Amino acid sequence: MTAEPLGIIVNGATGRMGYRQHLVRSLLALRDEGGVPLPDGSRRPIELLLVGRNAEKLAEVSAAHGIERWTTDLDEALATEGFPIYFDALITQLRVPAIRKAIAAGKHIYTEKPTAESYAEALALAEEAEAAGIHNGVVHDKLYLPGLLKLRRLIDSGFFGEILSVRGEFGYWVFEGDWQPAQRPSWNYRSEDGGGIVVDMFPHWNYVIENLFGQIETVYTTTRTHIPQRVDESGKTYTATADDAAYAIFELQDGPLVQFNSSWTTRVNRDELVELHVDGTRGSAVVGLFSAKIQERNATPKPVWNPDIPDPIDYSATWQPVPQNEEPENGFKLQWVEFLRSVLGAGEHRFDFRSGAAGMLLAEAALASHEQGRRVTLTEHAQALSAGAGKEAGA
């Protein structure tokens, strides 16, 4: 007897991330494999209902992938029987009202990040979801990628000994839009539209750092808008009001010091767009989203500083790649499986709306650090925000 399909509403399925990573590489892949794999070896079929603002695009995507249901009316989708799960891949400004509608409709909710434009609103969403008794989850895709899974195994095996420091580099050159089209939408560079690299990337760094190395206690950040003018999708020049680069130091509770550079104005000279260099007393690793290489204590070369001659050591050759011992899966798909299993009572999903709120807290603390020119403690910043919200409510 075939199980009844598990209905999933996908809002924002025609967007860049919603279409490529969530629809095609995750949900359609699961559908075509027979559904969600369960611990007993069975699969639960899934059915999709696409939601968006552009009827022509929705019809085109649905026809291309054999999806029968789509609509431009979110209320209609939420009222459709047999679709207990809502997924949100909208731009951040549209996310909160849509999620609140889904909460009111009693849907289990999985969403891209940031979950809201502010920590206060993200925390409120978490509290509302908990009060409604629904499963709620936030995309933390990078933890499920092959490189960071290798790093997790290195940490768990004790390879590093004591981890002393972590150096992170993220970014690439996003074209200005004049002589070549930009690879990112123009709203990313307007703070009034929710743009900025801190708001976009620091929620990622929060869950990566806290799930691999320890809880973040303080942040010191300085940001820049290196490219002050860009050209949008229609060819119109606009003023970039959001930060396009951020340089941060994170101090952890009983953990290593973490430095992280994030930039859309840097040209890449590394193996991957994201790279972590982890140094420990017994070994070091350089890890990307897919690759990882290590250098053990007893295989570490002994450099001698001598600026008068070319350095004789080929440092790159002294690192050993970590093998990929199993077939890699798409990280977004792996987390989808974890969330859907939790809804079906067949597993646990680790990252709820509160983890999304924690990412926004770090982003806001980082921006406060830049504005105030000082190191900011996350706990104190959260308390200050709560006190401010209390005063506003009582005004």
C-alpha cells in the first residue's frame, strides 16, 4: 500500500536559491527517488505546491518539472488540504508576514535565512512558532557540505589537539553591473532593502562557528562599502548603501579565536570561495565547502626566516588531502531530509527558529561593533535590545 504523499508548499521557488538548491537539487531529487528516506528503509512520497508572484514563471517551472499545482495566492496555498509543510525562500523583507500566515494556518515551517530583518522579530517568530506547537527549522546548509563534514570528523577524532585559532575567508568579486552583469541582485547592496554582507553572511558564520568550535561570546567588526555605485538589472546606476565587505574577530567561550573576512570585492586566490584555516597543537587543516587538507604535527616543515634567498620549501606540497570516503550528497538535500523526518516523527532536526534568531543577533552585534568602534558582547547586546524593546512597548 502506497503511503499518501507529504504535501510541501514552496514559496519563492522561481528565485535563485529557491529554484536551484531547494526545488531542483533537493525536493525534486527526493521526489524522483521515491520520497523522503526513512530509518526503516521505506520512503514517504512528496507532492509540491509552488507559490510565487509571477504566474508565467510558475507555469514554466511547473511544466518543466511535472509539478501539477501552483498559485500566486499564498492564502489559497495555505488553505489547500494535504499540504502540512510550508517552505519560505522569499527575500527577507517579505518573509516575516508570510511565515506568520503559515503559523496561523498551523503549518510546519522550514525557511531560508535570515528569518527576519531584526533579532527582535526573529526571536518573536521563534516564540510564536513554539506557542503554536509546530515543527520549525532554518536552513543551515553549510554544515551538511562535504568539506565541513570532514572538518567535523577531524574535530571529533581529536586530530587538532587543542584548537588555537581559526581563520576564515569568504568572497569573490561581484561585478559592478556596468560592463558585466552582477552575479548578485542589486537589493543586496541597498541597506534600505535589507542588503549587506553582514546580514547576509554572518548568520551563516554564527551556525558554522558555534556548531564546530564553540559559542560566540564577543565580536569586533569593521565594515566597508568599497564600491559606492553599482548598476542594477535595468541598467540604472544606483548608490550602494549597504556594506560589501566585513572584517571580524570572534571570541568564543572556552574556544579558539576566530578571524573572518567576508567580501564581495575581492579576487579569489584560494581553492574555494569559502575557506577555513584551523590551527591546533597537534595538527592543522585547510577546509573548503568540499575539500579538506591536513598537516600533522610530525609532518610540519621547519621554516627559517631568510629574506635574502627564495624560500626553498614548497608549502602546498606539505599538506595531505582528506579523502572523500563516501559519495557526497547535496547539503541542502541532506538538511531537507532531516527536517522532513522530524515532521514525520522519524528523527530530529537540530536547527529551529531560535538558531535563526541567534544568527541575526550576531549580525546586529557586528553592525553595532562597527558603529561604536568597539568589541561587543552578544549577551549584553541581546539584553540591551530587550530593554530597548521594553521601553518602546511601554511608551
